[in-house]
Amino acid sequence: DSYLDSIPELNFHATHQRGNAALALAVCQHAILQYQKQQQHCYYRTLSNNGDVTKEQIAAALNNTFWPGRCHTLTLPSSNNDNQEVSLKLRCDGAHTPISINACINWFQSILTSYSETTTDYESVHKILIFNCGHERNPIPLLHTLHQSGLFDRVYFSRADFERPSAMPKQLLEEWRKEEILTIVEPMSGEECATVNYEVMCNTLKELGMTTSSDATECDGMTKRTWQHTLASIWKVLDLYHSQVVEKKSHPSTNVDSKKVVVGLKVVDVIEDIKKHQQEAQREVNGGKASVEILVTGSLYLVGSALEAVGWEEGESEGRLSIH
């Protein structure tokens, strides 16, 4: 990382990419040393003293490195070509582990923070999540991290156009329900006083009479619905538990706004549905410029479907490789 600090004009989209770049450079340096040892060269060149590779060339190589679907941004046209007052940005990142989801959230948060540095009012930015993940993976910690961010005004749970075959049933496994996902901290002392898993959340909501019939079914592990309905139920349980138990609101309600959670649409239909809400967003800002930020994450399959839905295509290689 210290060597990266000496390289000028590096343009990373997210902070975690800096660590990835440092690792890549270290691997390259190690490979060069091993190769030259095998060739029995008496002088071992490294990336820092190799006169054939400059820091500017390294910067150019890193800045031109692009992985579709990772910290990938696209600007979408509005539903009305004459309306230039709504900005739609599609932010795609195929994060699908707790660590990468956290990095994804940090990237998305840095984008939202940048609005405060412009004339666009942060409060006027509509933040939308499109999520799916493979059913072989525990979705609870992924959704918990996304929910805890408190960023999203609307959430779509959408199936990818394609998925790999699997022998696993599309349901929550018992061990997933028992994994700790939340630590309760005593407000006065700041000390940890309890750890919570999804099963505890469900049981607590049942005892308080706050669980809807569909969410109670999910909590009991008896769901016969689609995987996307399972994901939506988890989100609603997280929503209820956070608002009614963690925050301890004085006027509890069992109603989770159904308009904020949408299930069952294909990705291409999700994009169209979001565009339909542009005009509503425009009216809410009273003639100003409305901005819509859409985060697609949880699965590279889902990201691929989103990129295809908006007509993005990866260009063919020109058959040349140069860092000059």
C-alpha cells in the first residue's frame, strides 16, 4: 500500500479496490522475482526498481483495469426523452459475501455523500435496491448489512434471468437461522448486552404480536413461495425488529409499507417500474432536479441480467495490449 501511495493519479472507484490493487502489484512483483530466479539472473528487478516499468505505466494499467459488474456505473435515459430533470444512475456490484456486501455499501455510500458536494439536495435522491442471491448462500447476513445501512427508500427482490442448477431446496437452513447477526449494545454503558440471530428476531416479533401472517410462515420455515418472497420476508422481519424492538418506538405498528418492498418482477420490468416512478420523484422536489440512485447487488447473475436489461454490451478486444 505504501508503494501505491507513491504512484500518481490513481483513480479507484472504491476504497477496497486500493487493497486489491496493492495485492495485485505484490503478486506481480513476486512472480517477476521467481521467474528471474529460475532464469538465474544475478540482478532481481522489482516493480519499484525495474527501469522498464514506470510508475506512470503502472498507474495507466490500473486505471484502465475494468471488471464489468464490479463498481460499475451506467447512466440510464429517462422514460421521457424530453425530461432532463431526472437523473438515473445504475450502480452494479456483484458482491455476494458479507465482506464484499459491506465494501459495496461503502462504495454506494461514498457516491451518495458526493451529492452533498454539489447543488443536488441529498434528501431529494431516491435510493433503490435491487437484490437477489443464490439460495445456496445464507442471505440473512447480506440482507442485514444492507438493511442496517438505512439507505434505501425502495427494495426490489428480483430473480436473475439465468441461474446455475442446484440440488439444494430454496429455503432457509436451520443453521442459517441460528447464526448471530446483531449485537445489542446497552445505550448508557456502551457495553454488549445481547447477541441476536434471525430465529430470536422471529420469536420476539411473535411474542409481541407484530408479525404478519406471511412473515410468520417464513419464520416457521414453512414457506412454499419463491426464493424472492423468502428474501422479502427476511427484509420485512429485519424492518419490524429494528423499528419496533431495537429502536423501541412508542407507537408500534405491524404494517410494513408494501410499496417499499416489491417482489416478483423480472429485472427488465424492475427498471421500467423505476422509470415510471420518475415523475413522482420529480413532483416531490418541486421542479428541481430529481436524482435516482439504483444499486444492484447480491449476485453476479443478477448484475448480468441488469446490464442486459439496459442494453449494455462489453466491447470486443482489439487484439492489442499496451500500457504505454
